[in-house]
Amino acid sequence: MAHLLFKLEERLAMAFFAATSIFVLIGAATRTAGVPVIWAVDLAQLSFAWACVLGADLALKKNTHIEIDILTRKLPRSVRKVLAIIWLIAIAFFLGFLVWYGTKLTLQNMERVLGDVGISYSWVTACIPVGSFLMLATAVTRLWRGLTGREVLSLEGHDGTAI
């Protein structure tokens, strides 16, 4: 089941990135032709916001976020594991904050209209609580797996990779 959800999230992120490219191309082409369509920019922003949060969760799942480990890799493995646990806990709290306030922001933007598209701007802001919730679930899962020994946490591994 987790693999299917991962694949679905991956496909959605790819679709949003592709849509962003298409909307930017449409916007640029029509502007160059002298007949700009404003909705292309609005939809590009919408799809890019969703692509970013889905991509961020995928990167967290794959452990491919950038980390500067010039100092931490010199520490003993046990210290790196503690740092990785602290990092995941801090990330989880921050993501919980984003879920809470992102939800409030989304609800506040229900009446606001997204440019010329005519849809609620909350479709854009909803990516914050949804993406943060997905990343929160990933962080908690990775933390649990790290604590139970089923995953080598990023700072803990010798080369910074997870299982």
C-alpha cells in the first residue's frame, strides 16, 4: 500500500511539474504573439506550488534533501544517530506548525479568487497543509523506523543515505 501511495505521489508531482512547464510555455508563446493569456501564469503558479510540496515529500522519503555533513560525518555513529533523531523531531514540530497555520491560511483564502482563472485561491494555499502533512507523516515514519532499527537515519549512515 505504501508503495502505491508513493507511486501516486510521484506521478502527481511529475504531472504538476509538466503542467507548470506547459502553462509557462503557453504564457510565453501567447505573450510573444501579442495576445497574452493571464490564466496561464495563474495555473503555472498553482501547479508549481503543488509540484514543490509533493517533490519535497518525495525527497524526504528518498532521503535526497541536501545536507551539509562536513562536521557531522566526523562524529561517532551514535552521536550522528542522536542528531538525526533530534533533526526529525524538530522537523516534525515545524511541519505540525505548518499544517495548523497552513489550514488556517487555506480557510482564510476560500473567498479569494485566483487571478482570471475563477477558482478559489485556497487551491494554491492548500498545498501548504497537505504537503506539510505528507512530510510530517514521512518524518514520523522515518523517526519510528530509525528508532526501531529498520532504517539507517541520514546522519547515522556512513555515506548519508537511508535504506
